[in-house]
Amino acid sequence: MFRFLIKRLLLASTTLVAISIVTFLLFFAVPSSPAWVMCGRNCSPERIAQVEQSLGLDQPITKQYTDFVQGIFVGRTIDDAGTIRECEAPCLGYSFRSKEPVTDTITRSLPITVSIVGGAMVIFLTVGVGLGMLAALKKGTVFDRVAIGASVGFASTQTYTLGGVLLLVLVYSTGLLPNPHYTPITENPLDWASGMLLPWITLGLINSAMYARLSRAQMIETLQEDFVRTARAKGLSPGVVNRRHALRAAITPIVTIAGVDLGAYLGGVVITESVFSLNGIGREAAQAVTDLNLPIVMATVLLAAFFIVTMNIIVDMLYAVIDPRVRLG
């Protein structure tokens, strides 16, 4: 397993380096000067020249990339119109639009996205997987048909539609729930949970549909495997067969998809954050694209790539724990 982990870490490092190079080249993909894009349309030529010099844009591209990578690990110094600003590691750049290091923007936005994704995952893994497994065990019954019918309905619903309806009914019409907002969990856990409840329900219900159908299909297929029939032939009770044998094998593909989804969602749930006006990573990235705020675009792309690569490694390691038939090497 140790050799496998080393190989995966080397592959992940190579992937992240390649993504960082492509992302860094976004600076030079815009039709005008990157300094003009970052500084804004009202900047004078003198100010644009200052931005180019402070960010090293007058240096060769290889030198600029080296400085960018160095800033991630050891930090760098930014000259903002004569004001020296220290960008501590990990320094992902400096936004002249918001007048702050990109790391500060990420630090402010990431807890919001993590809060949304964490609560939603608890809902759609619990409800989706549980519903799918029960539907598989009761295949062909009324419960099975109702469960799958409901999952198809929610899968066909868009986030902005369900979120808008829930806002209208539960917040604006009845006042049963407060308007979605973010409060740090360390300050007030109850207010944190109540402010995140609607995003959790919206994202959780829509994703529960996919996990319900996937878990049902996997469980039905697993129940027909030879090792399950052997366990039944040995006289084991249906509960033991389902929990200790069938469930373990059926859940492996679900872990794969859940890990990839978690990594992708941590990179930003743009629509959910936009519907509920929460300034998470996804909404910040979307706004940065609109404003051509390239340092934030670069940082969010790198962050999303890091989460996805990391979750893929974790999922691969979990395979050996969940399914004893898997050997890592």
C-alpha cells in the first residue's frame, strides 16, 4: 500500500503542476494586457505599468511562473502602487480589484462552501443510499416504485427551480425558516445550521435522486452474486447477508462517485450559492470570471483541482478497507 500511495502522490503532483501551468497561461489568453485586466478599465498607463512591474509581468514567462510557484510555498512581496504588501504562503496572487491577497478571499469563502457541501452530503448519502438499498431489497413492491419515481422527479429538477420554490414557500410566504445566511459554526452552531438548512435540503434532495438509483442498481446486482448465494446457503440470516456481505460490495462504486462529487463540490457549488446569495468559492469564481479578476480565477481552478485529486487518492485508499477483494500495489 505504501508503494501505491507514493505512486499516486507522484501522479497527483504531476497533475497539479500541469494544471498550474495551464491555469497560469490564462494570464496570456486574454486579448489585452493582463495588467489592464486586473487593474480595471479606468487605470492610467502609468498605473498599468506599475501593476506589470509589481507582478513581474515584464519578466519572461518562465520567470513569472517560477515566482508564482515560489509564492505558493514561501510567499512573495507585492508592490501595490508603492505600498509593499507581504503575501504570505500559500500566496496565490494579489487581486487589484479587491485590494487584497487572493488567499484572503479564499479563506473567507471556503468555510461557506464547506458548510454547504458537508451538510448536503450527509443528507444525500443518508437519504439517497438508504432509500436505494431499501428499494433494492423490496424490488417490485409499491415502495420500490414510489422511491424510484420520486428519485426520477428530483433528478429532473434544477437547483435554481427547487431552491427558488423552497425560498418562496419556507422563507417568504410562511416564514418557517430564516433567510439563508452564513454564521461561523464556532460563533453560533444553531444559527449556522439554521442559515444553511435550505441549501442543504436543496442540494441534498437533488443529489439523493442519483444516489438512490445508483445504490438500488448496485444492490440488486450484488444480491445476485455467487458469494451472496453462498452466504445464504450457509444459513446466515437475511440481515447478516445484506449488511455484512452484499452492502459492503455494493457500496464500492458509490464511494467512488461520492469522493469525486465531494472534490468537485468543494471547488464550488455555483448555482446553489448564487440562488441563496452565499459568497462561497463557486460564486466568487463566477464573479471573478465576469470581472476578469484573473488571480481569483486561477486560485479557484487550482483549489478545485487540488480537492478533486486529493479525493481520488482517498477513494483509492478506501477501496482496500471497504472491499477485501481489492489489493493495492
